[in-house]
Amino acid sequence: MLAFIVLITFPLWIALMAGGFGVIVGIIAAIFGIFAGIFGAIIGVIGALLELIFGGIFNWDWHGPQIHFPHVHLNGFVIAAIIITLAIVFSKRRA
């Protein structure tokens, strides 16, 4: 009788062990996903801060929440200032 019960319930044991294994692997994957998400959020915040700093220096205005880092747009005033600065530096070297 005991062998008959074991034979009948054996698939149920396998299913319960496989389900438990799946739950454990799923929890570990979820923890890994949480850490990866936190790491990605930190990198995103650092990128947004750098884009805010350099976007304020090199762009004429702030266009909203879209992130364009590392795109650098130099407007005409900045280009003119760089050319004037280079001209002054190179003219003083010759003198």
C-alpha cells in the first residue's frame, strides 16, 4: 500500500520541488533586477546632472526633461569666444 501511495504521489513531489526551485530562482533574479535598476538609476542621475551642467554651459537654453548627453551644442557666442581666446593666446606666444 505504501509503494502504491508513493507511486501515485511521485509526480506531485516532482512538481512541488520544481515549483519551489522556480520560486527561489525567481526571487534571486528579482533581487538582481532591483540592484541593476538602482545602479541604472544612479548612472542616469549622474548623466542628468552632467547634462544639466554642460548643457547650461554649452547650450543656449534648457529644452526640458529629455537627456541629450553627451551631445554638445556650441552656439555662435561660445564659438566666437573660443576663437578670440585662441587668437589672443597665439598672438602672445609670437610676441
